[in-house]
Amino acid sequence: MKMCPVRIKVCGIRTLQDALAAVQEGVHALGFVFAPSPRRVTPETAAAIIKELPPFIGKVGVFVNEESGRVREIAAYCGLDTLQFHGEETAAYCRLFHPYKVIKAFPVSHSLSVERCREYGGSAILLDTKYADKKGGGGLVFDWRLALPFCKGTFPLILAGGLNQDNILGALKVLRPFGVDISSGVEKDGLKDQDMIRAFMKQIRRWEYQQISRYEKERVEKE
């Protein structure tokens, strides 16, 4: 049994207050959306927020079918360390951005294959709910069983799509992902809510405590 703490990213950060609230609750990374979305921020706003963050917090820029030069310009200006692509970006496109970490998002369907995701060779893949009219952030859960083939250790798996404090334990039990990405699941009236972030983090920590206890029990039994 391997022990690996779940990495948590809160996406759709638009204010310094939201960012610091998430950091205070122990979130590992923050996502800034630079694509058409109700949560879109300008590079100027993102840069101002990132400037005030403490160390050891990941800064992720979310893009959809953006021109590569513009991505680099925004990433450098804001101080991003990770790029997350949610459009129809090709594998060749995703390889253009060294030394940034790259996360490629895929909408989950029966036709999505491990082989296709492996072609991208990024730092991780993100699996999200498939929508007809948007690239993510819709707050709907997909059938987690469809993600099971992607949990074989080929690449780090980040789970998104309708996660919240009520369903995250179920998702962790089914998939044991490397990380989770949440946005609308910690929002109230369209704004990030610190109490909801805290509740979400509490559920994850509860699951991690259970895994540590199980790991220690198995270790003692083997001695």
C-alpha cells in the first residue's frame, strides 16, 4: 500500500481574499482562469494576487485554445509555474512550454483512452465532466468508473467535475487520485466560501488519516 497525500487545487480564484482563504485551509495550488468563463481574471489581477501569496503554493494558469505566445506572455507576467489546458490542444502544442509543468484536461467519455492521454507526455492529466457547451466548471459529476483505467500509475491523475464535501470521500475511495481540482463545489452565490473549503479539506484529511492508520496497521502486522 502506497501512501501519498492528496494534492488539492482550488480553481477559479478571482480575489486575494479567496486565495488567502484557500491557502489558510491547506490547499496546495490555486487556479487562475484566463479563458472565457464567469471566473475569468485578467493577467493584471492574477499577477497582483500571486505577488501576495506565501511560498510553496502552486500557481496554475487555465487556458482554452490560446495562442502559444500569449500563454507564455501571461505565464511570465503572472509568475505561473503550471499551465492547464482545457481545449483541443494537441500533444505537440503541449510540448512547447518547457520548463513549465503542463496539465492536459480531458472530458471523460467511453471513447477516451489511456493511449491517447499518454501521447501528451505532460506532468499530469486531468479528467473532467464532458459538457456540450463549456470546457469545465459546470459542477456535474461523471461516472468515476470510467476513470479507473487511468489509475494504473502511468501518469498522475487529477480528478475534477462536480466535487464537493459530500462526494469527495466516495471519489477518493474509488480512484485514489494524485490530486483533485475543485471550483464550484466550494462556492456560495458564485463566490468562494472559506467554510466550504474547510469542510472539503476536512473530508480529505479524514480519508488520509484512515489510509495512514491502515498503512501502519499493515506495517506492524508484517514485522
